[in-house]
Amino acid sequence: MQNRTFEFRHLMQFLKLHPPLLCPLNNLFSYSCLNHLFLSPFSTSSLSTQRRRSKVDTLLIDYLNAKFKFSRNQSIFISKHVSGHSFPQKPLSVLSFFEQIGFSETQILSMIRQKPQILFSDVDKTLRPKIKHLQLLGFEASDLCNFISNNSTLLTSSLKKSLVPSVEAIRKIVCNENDFIHVLHRCGWILPKYQKFMDNVIFLQSCGIVGSQLSMLLKQQSRLFVAPQSTIRKHVSRAVDMGFDENSRMLVHAIHTISGLSYKTFGRKLELINCFGFSKDESLQMFKRSPSLLRTSEKKLKVGLEFFLHTVMLPKLVLVRRPMILMYSMEDRILPRYRVWQLIISRKLCKKVPSYINVLYLSEEEFLYKYITRFRENAVELLVAYKGHHLET
């Protein structure tokens, strides 16, 4: 990183100290400028315009490879789009513009490596209007620099045809203005792909995924919105085949899970459940009741199944009907409440033994009142059983 910073500063210093010396006839750099810039002595007087251009292209490609670590294809792309008057004038104005806004050298180099053509953008016509538009949306200075450096494609996309309509579409989906900037941070790379984005939004809405459901999916699975529509249709078809109805409120959760897992991973997690004695139909019922279940790690699923079936000795039917409990935190909820539940039974604090499942479902406030604070004589013992692992830490 220090070497890259040095190279960046070296380039900036050189560009500031060596303005272009343009030849009036062919608008190419004079020999003296190119000699300083590329450190390669040769005489231009005996070269034709075409040969000089070819030599400049070769030197420029080598220079970009050495200084910016561009791939050869990127360097060739730049050389083909550079005219005599655009180097170094445009790169210098672009770099200065980014510095004035507050971009770090690391961020600038990152953007240039991702999108080399940014170096030759027109600051006033192309870059400044896009930056101003993003600033008006509410991005603060440091957030703006991070956002753009992570989504440099924004600077090479059309403001009117892509960025503005994409931003407005996302604003309508999110609705909550407080979440708007947060969602943009997560979905910035979508903005240049307006048409594909809108086509997929319209299709998802036709499946009944609207309002808060569409907003949730955008926040949680944003890549789905720019996937090929054939892929989204396959996800919906799989969900329907597994028993989810279009226009049902559970469909969006099924699509969220299906789109985030490969066929292999999805099948492996169902097989893991089957290994504990559940039939294929029972494991699918569990998925239908709680589609997010399969987004749980295999390790967590295994530990949960072992605990509820072998330690608590719950009937399998309970897990089929209430698979949500497999998603609770083992450390913060399942085990601490199990210890309290056991104490309540052993101390016979309740006339009727409470259901452990009901104990799990209670909110934190309800649990503390119902099973700890109201038993004043045993409150300390119960609290230690419940929060002992935190106290030790």
C-alpha cells in the first residue's frame, strides 16, 4: 500500500509540474513531455503521425501497467480511448477533483483500477453532476467517498437514464426515509442496472411480493433484483413445487432462502434433518412453516436437533410444528432457559409444570417476570442459572 501511495503522489507531482506541450499540427505531446513522462528516449522528428501514435500507445500501456497495476487489457482499452489533448489534462483534473471532495489516495486508486475510463471523464459534464446528486440524497462526506469508491461503476453510468430513476425506484420500495440511505449503501451496485432492476421488480410484484415484503427482500437479497429473470422464475417455481402459494405471505421468505442457497446446500440441509428420523415430507413441512430455518448453519441445526430430541426429549412432532425454536440462540436463550426450567421443576415452584416450549417463546421481559422475579426467595439462584454464563465472563 505504501508503494501505491508513493506512485500516486509521484504521478500527481509530475502532472502538476509538467503541463502538456502540444504540437500544433497533430495535437500530440512533444518529445520533451513524453520523454519525461515515460522515461524512454527516442526522436519523434523522423516518425510519421501513425508511428508516433503507435509508440505513444505502447509507452502508455507499459506506464499504466507499471504505475497503476492495470491488466494489459485495461491498459489497451485506455490507450485506444486517449487522444493527445486528454492526457495528462483530464487525468489531472479528475484526480484533483476527487482530492477536493475528500477521497483518500487509496480510494482513488481503487476506483481507477476498477474503472480506468474514469481517468478520462469530463469533470464538469460527467463527474460533478453525479456527485452533486448523491450529496443531495443525504450522503455525508466520508460516507459518500466510501459509497462511490465501493461502487465506481456509478461514475461511468448515465445520470438521467440509470442513476436517477434507480434511486427513485428504490426510494418508493423502501418507503421509510430513515432506511433509505442505509439501503442505498447496500444496493449501490444496482443503480447502473435500472432496466433489469425494474423488470425484476415488476415480476416479483406480479407474484404478490409487494410493499414491506419487497422492501425486505431488497434489503436482505439485493442481488436477486439484477439476476436473470429466468433465474428468478426458477426460484418461484421451486417454491411453488414445495407447496408455497403465489400471493401468499410466505412466498417471499421461501424465495429469500432458495435464492441464497445452492441446490446442493439446500438438499444437504434437508438430508441432515432427515438423518434425525424425520421423513422427507416432515422436513418439507418444517421448511414451509419456517423458510428461514434452512438459512441456519448446518452446525447450529445439528446441535439444536440433538439437544431438543436427545436432551429435552421432545417428540419429533413438536419440532415439525414449531421449527422456529431451532433458530433460537443456544447460548443466550435455549440453554439458560432450560436451566431455569429444570430448577423450577426440581424446586416445585409451580403447581403445574410449565411447558418448556412455552418458556422458550416468551419475550425476555415476560420470562424474567414469570419465572425469576416473582419467586423472590429463589430469585438469586434462578438468576444465576439464567445469566451465570455471562457473570462468569
